[in-house]
Amino acid sequence: MTFSDIFKSSFLENVGSITLFDMALAMLLSFLLGVFIFFIYKKTYTGVLYSASFGTTLIALCMISTLVILAVTSNVVMSLGMVGALSIVRFRSAIKEPLDIAFLFWSIAGGIVLAAGLVELAVLGSVLIGAVLLIFVNRKSGDAPYMMVLRCEGYGNEKAAEDFLRAHVGNCTLKGKTVRGAVSELSFEVRLRSEDTGFVAELAAMTGVQSAVLVSYNGDYMN
């Protein structure tokens, strides 16, 4: 028996087809699961600019994954063609946030599990993943880094401002210094002792300090 004889046999006729009701139910569940993933993504987003298109992509990926797996499980020939078609797909969009990769895999995996008929696993697993992300991503850390940018005039005033800053924060590390004439711009990475930032106003009011800017910092961007 050759490879072509296998597909000429009655094997394909014995493959059970999926009913319209099962298709509609699977697509509806995948849509609801995608909306849930989108909701978790929106609640846990920590980037600078929120992308609504990425959230919509999560819903679409969940439904597309379900559609593909339904086709694969219902027809052997279709599954072979699908593998060949997907093998030429290349994604060129850069992932800026590592957490976005988790959401992409979650959306794809959720659609696959739903199409496989493991509805309980898809629902329970998604709820647990969503709870973990809500707890750990939104958890506020008292040791969160900040960037302090000072513009000072004169070395004496610069030194006094730096001493004042070190006395009011938990940790202070000089990251950069730019000098333009008599004006110096200093960048510090600081760790606050508490959420009270009243010392920034006092620092800005010191003699020789032109400005004092405090921004949150995660190592990649500021917001």
C-alpha cells in the first residue's frame, strides 16, 4: 500500500464531522475566553502607551486557534495542508514587553484546548492564570526604582542638593551628569522609603536648584 492509497481508502469517510452546533459553541466559547484574556491584559498592563489593537489581537488569536484545531481534527487532508500553510508564516512585529509573550501563548493555548473539547481545563486554567497575573503584576513593591533628575547651578549648590536627596531616600546612585557652563544636570536612581514625595518640593526650593524631577523607572522606560 502506497501513501496515496491511504487517502484513497475509506479512512477519510470514517472521520466524524463536526456539527454546526459544535462549531458555533466552540467559537463562542473561544470568543468569551479571548475577552477574558483581553480584560486581564488591560488590567495588568504596565507599559507607557496602551495598545488596543494588541488586546483585540488576543481575542482574534484565541478564535483563530480554535478554528484551526477544529479543521485539523475533522479532516486529515486539511490538517496536512494547514501544517504546510502555517510553516511559511513569519512574524516580524517586535515584542516590547516580555509579559506580552505570555498573553500571546495564553490566547493561542486557550483556543487550542477549547477546540480539543477540554472546556473545563480551558476555563479553570484561564481563571488561575488570570488570578496569578492580577496578584503578581499589580503588586506594588515598596522598593520600586525611581529616577531623579536635578538641575543645579554651581558645584556647592549641587553638592548640597545631593546630600539632601541622599538623606531623604533609601538608596541613591548617580547614573549620569551633564555640565553646561555653570549648570549641572544630574540623574540619580533612587529607592523611596515611603510613598511620601514631599521632599521633592523642598529639594526644588533649595538655593541654586533650578528643577527637580522624579519619575518612575523600570529599566526600559519611564512613565
